[in-house]
Amino acid sequence: MAIFRWLRRIFEPIGEGILRIFSPVRDDYPKSGVKPFHGEPYENDKTA
């Protein structure tokens, strides 16, 4: 019986991770949609 508990402790987090990766997306975006980027992009003109 100890081997089964040991195997469960090993494979349970792996299985939960696989389920989390391949489960449907649960993003909490507002109903208005994703907000676009507001601002100026960073420009680095320095040459090393």
C-alpha cells in the first residue's frame, strides 16, 4: 500500500499540471475586451 501512496504523491501534481495546461482557458477579461496599449514605445538610440 505504501507504493501506491508514493506513486500518487508523484503523479498527482503531474496530472494536475497536465489538466491545467490542456483545460479550456479561463481568462477574466472585461466584457468590453482587452485594453490596448497606451503610451510611447521605448527607443534605445545608444550604440555600445
